Amino acid sequence: MDGFPVVRRTCFQPLAVIAIIAILATTWGRDASAQRSASKPASDKNLVEFGTSADSKPAAPAKLTDEMFRLPKDATTDQALQFILRLEEFQPNTEQEFVELERRAPAAYRAAAARILELEKDTSSEAYQLAKYTLMMVRAMEIVTADEAEKAKIVADIEKLLTQKEFHPEDVGLALMVCQQLESLPDTKFASVTYKRFSDALGSRKDPNLATAVQQLSASSRRLALIGSPIQVQGRTLAGKPFDWKAYRGKVVLIDFWATWCGPCVKEMPNVKQYYSAYHDRGFEVVGINVDEDMDALKEFLKTNDVPWVTLNEGAGKRNPTVDYYGIYSYPTTILVDRTGKVVSFEARGKQLGQWLDKLIGPENPRAAR
């Protein structure tokens, strides 16, 4: 089991969450997928993730158009299916297309799924099941804006999917989507509890093939519960020496999980260097935890960009234990620790980093405090 795929956090990250569902379907639960495909009617060739042939997969449009969101008024079941799959296949080329897709896709998915449920009488058919799944996916996509009662219901419904007798790997994708959406809320407590509930639900299946997924959901819950608590940091420096987290006691520390292939990580580095230069003498430290596998490229990057703080990396093909222990699957991820060793923020980037340093250390320019 490879576990969760890494999400490279860019301006397109929310859409990337949707793509995880398809990835998980090919990574987890292959036996369950095979059993479901074997039981489907031989004439059903419409679906891709739900046991279909790739030949029937509709070509992804090259450009976002109004027509993509407009379901024909008298659409047949097959037309509604193709509508969903075509929309699902589209990859935005610009930030404007992404924003438009994020805004309009939920209503389009909902309309097509409702049409299938209206026409399809066989509740065991793949078409009916895909429609139900699509409606659940839309609810997951919109959980951040849902009221508290609906949030709780969405979580309960997905928890039930994870424990039901017939297991679909796509349901794990839904669980992950919901959790990552909830992470964007200011209060991470609900997201932490939700990760734990989903981990327990999946763990109750006692399926060794899902052990890594269970562990990673639990690790993410552990990370989101860190606010106000100490954090453990382990790993090896590029010189191969064990990292001594105790040496940072009494310091304000930014723990930066990053990669050279991550555009936003690289873009943020000059900002961190600026604050490091301004506050380092007064007790500000940075610990970079890098996940690159190309060690030569990493070392060249650090040299070229004159990165002054310690960088941890276990070496090619090895994972940093802190990354696994706290479920870090998107980059950049930053964790700010105060002088007492307790985590105070997951969002210390850009100007917010400066605001936190002013609060924890004091203004960069003492006169600014007057």
C-alpha cells in the first residue's frame, strides 16, 4: 500500500482533491472493485471508475464552455452519465477556469445525478450507484459552506459508507475530500475529530490492505489536534546526523514542510528568509523538512538559494518520520511553535508570519510598538 497520494498545494488544490478519488480507486480495494465489476450487467459500458471500459470514456474538452454545465432538458440516462464523466475529466488550464469550474460544477453534477435517479428504476445498477455517489461527492465539496447540522450529517453518512458491508474504495476518497475541505476552516478541531472518526470506521473493517490508510487518517487527526500542544520533530540532517529538537527549546520555531518541485513552497522562501534575517538574533529559528527524492537537486537548490537554516531529509526513497507521524500530505505545510514548545499556528505564511513573530518576539522595529 502506498497510502495517500501527495497533494501538491497550488492554487488548484481543491480540484486536486476530487482527482484523489480516482487515484484511490486504483490504489486501494482492488479486490472489492473487481467483485463489483464482475457482478455488473455485461451491457453496462458507460462508467469508468465504476467498472467501465476506457473506450467509452468521453474526451475531455479542451476549453471550459457554458455548454459543459448545461444538461439537456430531456437527457437520457446515458447522456447524463456522459455529462458527468465529461465534466469530471476536464482539467482547468488557468486560475480563472478553475474558479469557474469550482463555482459551477456542483450544481451541474447535482442536476445530472438527479436526472439519472429520476430515470433509472434499477437501484442496484451502476448508473444508479454512480448518481448516488455523485450527489454525495457534491455534498462533500460543499461541506465548508454547509450549516452545522448538515456538516454533521455529511460526516455521519460517509462514516456509515466506510463501515457498510459492501466496500467501495471511492468512499475513502470522499472521506479524504471532506477532511481536507474541513481543514480550511479556522477551527481545526472538527476536522481533527472527523479524521479520527473516519480512521476508526475504516479500522473497524480489520482489513490489512487498509492499514496504511487507517494510520494516515489517524496521523492527520493527530496533526490537527496540535494547536496548544507540544510537537515532536524527528529526522536526519543532510549530513546524516540525528536532528536534536531539544536544542530548540526556548526558541520560536517555524517548521516548514516543503519540496523543490512545489511552486508555492519556493515562492514563500524569500519571505521566510526575510523574517529569519530580521528575527533570528532574537530567538527565531526555522527547521525545513524536505520531501525531495533527488538529493543532488536539493543540495544544489539549497546552495543556489543560500538557505541558512537546517534542512532535514532522510535520503532518496526514505520518508521523514515527522511527516508520517502527523500526516503531512500537502505542501507547503507550516507549523509555528512558540517558546514553550507549543504549536500556535498552521497558517504562518506571508504577512501572517510577520504578525505572529511580532506577537511572540516583539516588533521587528521596536519603535513600531509605540
